[in-house]
Amino acid sequence: MNGISKLARFGFTYDILIFADQLQYIPEFVSAFPNQKFVIDHIAKPGIKNKEIDLWKKEMRDVAKHQNVWCKISGMVTETDWKNWKQQDFVPYLDVIVEAFGTKRIMYGSDWPVCLVAASYENVLGVVEQYFSAFSENERQLFFGENAIQFYNL
């Protein structure tokens, strides 16, 4: 905890790589460092394969209440049936993230090369391009780059 308390002073961010069963601990953690920017990687790796969403949804909403936390939409294909996934498998999870974090605290992540166990980079990109195709041009620009530039101080 001492190290994390020093990150904001240097403009550093902190990526949180966890599984869904660890999500419950994150609100207490991030609230201890209100001036630190955090991002949840891989939408906290929910059980997409088994359509486990209810508890993850509640806990993700609790995390999103903390304005210093963002969410990286990535890693979804590795959490589903690697051989038989389809676009629709991801929509309920994407809906939760967008509803909870809004379009200004989310960002694209490819999870390349790990995604290759279940999909090509083009397939992964296609999932989010299709989902966000109904959003405004500004919202797509935020998601696909501008939010990451702001978050990571690039």
C-alpha cells in the first residue's frame, strides 16, 4: 500500500488485473487512494463462458462509483468458449461496462497476443467495433484512443 500511495505524485497509473471473484475487494482498495488513477483490466475477467453476470454486474457497478477508476475492455474472448463464441456473448457484459463507467472512463485493449488462444486480433477488434458502431463518432474516438491518452498521460 505504501508504494501505491506514491504513484499519483509521479503521474503514474495503476492497472488492476483481477478475476471476477476478487472484484468485491476493489472498492475498499481504490477508495484508500482517491487521487490515484486505476484501470480494471479485462473487465475483471467475468465468467462469460458460463454466462455468470449477476454478481459481477453488481460488483462492477460498485467499483464504477469511484471516479478514479476506469475500465479496459479487453480479454473477453479468453473468458468464453474459445472455439464457439459469438458476438452476442459479449453484449450483456459490454452493456454493463458502458452503463456503469460511461463513455469517458472506458478504453479499448486488444489483449494481444493472449487473445490468439481464442481469436485473431481482427476478430477481437471486430467485436468492439460492431458493438460501438451505434455510438457517436466522438464516443468511438474516446473509446478507441482518447481515453487511453488521457488516462496514461500520453
